Amino acid sequence: MQTWVVDHCAPNDKQPLRRVHRGEPQPGPGQARVRITCCGVCRTDLHLAEGDLTPQRPSVTPGHEIVGRVDALGHGARRFTLGERVGVPWLAGTDGTCRFCRRGAENLCLRPRFTGWDTDGGYADACLAGERYAYRLPGAR
């Protein structure tokens, strides 16, 4: 699969992104693999590429405004069906145990994970998403 990664943090005119080939990601328990049809470009992605946000790991794939279709499911993933259209947002996961998560305010989690920063995002042919953090999208085929 083709993916863009943050090769080095630098202004866009210094080409911080590099296109590479990687194997297809395999969904783990509770995950869906999403075949990406489009991904928005957010200022957060530019902050990551330019170094305003330090990459959480080398060669991370940015992009967190993802739309695509589920093409594989990990063990126990039942929320979506193969071929279903979904969106994958910035929030990729939460700890589920902090005071904010316990009261249903996951957006304030003390130990969150983010798509395109902690986990590979949408500047690729496919990505993985925890089914709890993806959204069913109606409409367009």
C-alpha cells in the first residue's frame, strides 16, 4: 500500500512528507481496516509536518479527517459490516479509566490517542480504526 509519512519536520517548501510503500495494516481486536476514499487536510496535519507538534513516533502517517469503506474486521469487531462507509476522526482512543472517561467526557481524556499523530492516519490507501472511534456515514456510494 502507498502512504505518506512525516520524514522530517520542516516547512512545507522543504518537503517534510515522503511517499513510501508499506504492507497492508491488519486489524486487531475491535478494529476495522478502512480503505480510504478521501482525507481532508487539517491545520493539525501541517503542525505535525512542520514540527509544531512533535511526532509521537518516526514515520507516522498524518491525516485524521478520513472517509472510506470497511474492508476488513479484527476479532470481535461487529459494529460495522464489510463495505460500509465510515468516517475516522482525530480521536483514536481513550484510556477509559480517567475521571473524564468515566463521566462520558472522552474528549477530555487525560491519556488520549490521536489519528495521524499516535496512530497512522489517512494519507494512505488504508488505515486502522477502533470501531468505538469511527462513525457510520450515510449516503454517497
